Amino acid sequence: MTKEYDPYEDARRERAQATDDWRETSSRFWRYLRTRPMESWGFFIAGLLLGGMFF
């Protein structure tokens, strides 16, 4: 028997890959941020707040 083509399977696979990529990137970012001094955390949070107000 031949397996029928499922167009949704490609979308599921791409979505899973995008999720994995995002998790990898965010994991690396948090590892980097944890190695920075506390002042960097303050600038990071201030950037998030300012970005939230302007965008």
C-alpha cells in the first residue's frame, strides 16, 4: 500500500522545527544573560519596558 500525501504533515513538521529553534535561541540568550552582572539585567528590563511603551 502507498501512503497518501498529507499536506498538514509538512506544516506540523515545520511548526515543530520553528518551536525547537525558538527554544534553542531563547535558551542560549538566558544562559548568556545569567553570566552578566546585575546591571545588565536592569538595562534589559528597562529596554523591555521602553519597547513596550513605544511599540
